[in-house]
Amino acid sequence: MTKKIRVALLAGGASGEREVSLAGAAGFENAIDRNKYDLRRYDTKTDLSQLAMDAADIDVAFILLHGTYGEDGTVQGYLDLLGIPYQGSGVLGSALAMDKNMAKILYRLHGLPVADWEMARPEGTDNPERLLETLSFPLVIKPIREGSSLGMSVAENIEELQRGIEIAYEHDSDVMVEQFIRGREITVGVLGNEHLTALPLIEIIPGDEYQFFDYTAKYKKGASKEICPADVDESVAVLAKEYAVAAHRALQLRGYSRTDLMLSPDGTLYLLETNTIPGMTPTSLLPQAASEFGLDFTKLIDTLLELALQKN
């Protein structure tokens, strides 16, 4: 009888996306092949010392944490110290992708199209007019190291801009203000280590009551519609996949990622951000795209764990 692979599932954590992580962990536990894997679960909010004690008996970890202290390279560094391989990107790639400002700088350096942006200043809450020297309404305000659109807003006037910056600073010490791009939101998953495969595109259509794909639109049942494969011209699909692969490489990522883009009415694609630990319930965006590609949820988990165990 083949010995089972011992997997540590890391979920929960201390970020604002804890509940999203726990929901993903439940779906993961239901889908993983129990004949192949011996699964142990750890909540990184309470179980880090136990994880260290068990490290010698763990073959691989699956990180199902979102936001700070999970997606930003911190837990990846901890696992590196413990000698436990894990799915997805390492410390550097995780940190770069998590920092929206650094990610956009790297996108632009690699010739990838992005919306114009400026970094806010703490004193800018009293003088947001400075940002209008190079940007114009509508504007998107984002904490640079949050996920799931937490603390994010769209401003149509100076009062909304000032309030949006104040709200964003409640979530992060660094805030970006970005030109709002009207259009269709597209997301593209990428799988692989050295050899990368782009998955079918998904179009995300928030309900009419949502100004953008915010936290509620993401997670409230029925709030948004997702179309896979996205109904776009083949030339757009090819370019979006090229951009997603290029973003993955530019950010030094590994294993998998999911890059969000905006398709403007004139057909121009703009990169928004890249997620290093995409949602992992069976109906999440990356699993949907993988299913369309021919990998059901159980096989997707197999693939990610196989990639994690490959030598660098």
C-alpha cells in the first residue's frame, strides 16, 4: 500500500478575510482525495507552535489564507524556516504581488498596461486636491496590502475622494489612488512552475447595485454573475492570457496565480492585480476556470500539491 502524503492545511488566520479562508478550507477538505492524502488542519491564528512541533511529520503544506499574514509572504517564510514545502509562491513573489504599488511598478517595467495611479499621503486626507494634478474622476482608492476589496472605494468627487482615503487608511498605512477604468472585468488563472498554462478566461459581472466587484459582490450569493469561458474575441482572450503569464513571471510567482484585468470599451486591456492564493471553494473563480480546462476540484488540488513538491 502506498504511503499517504501528509498535508498540513493552513486556514483561518488573523486577517479581515478569515471567514473567506475558513469557507475555502471546508471546500478543500471535502474535495481532497483521502485515499492519497493524510490531512491535518492548522489555524495560523492559534496553531503555529503546534505546526512547528509537527513539522518533521509533514510532507507538504497547503496555504489557504488570504490577505495579511498569509498571502504576503509571512507564513511562507515561516514554512521555509520549518523546511515544509508549500503550494504557490515564495516570500518574494507573495510580498510583491500583495503590494499593489510594487506590483504595478513591475507590470509597467515589463511593458504591461496599467491605469495611472498616485500614492496618497497621510496628510492628503486634508489636501486630496494634489492627486487631481495628474488624475481625474472617477478614481479608485485602495489600501495597497488588502485583499477582497476591503477598504476599497470609488470616488466621483472631492468629498468622496477624501472620505475614501480616510477609510483606506483604516486598513493600511499605504494607500493608492488609481484612475477608474470603465469596462468588463476579466480574470485569468495561471498554473505551473517553469512551464506555465493560462486557464480559460472568466468575465465577472457585478449586480447593477454594485459600483465595482467589492467584498459583498464577491461573496454574497447571487450578487455577481460569472461567465466561463468569457464571451470575448479570440484576440482578446489570447492577449489576456499572455498578460496573465507575463504578470506571473514579472512578480516572480510559482505554482499558480490569478490576474484580474479590465477590458475597456475600446478593446484595451489593463492589469488590475495578481492574486497568489486565489479563492479555493469549488465555485471560486480559479476552480471554475480549471474545471472548464478539464481539471475538476479534486484534480486541481492534486496538481497544486504536485507543483509544491517539485524541486525548484
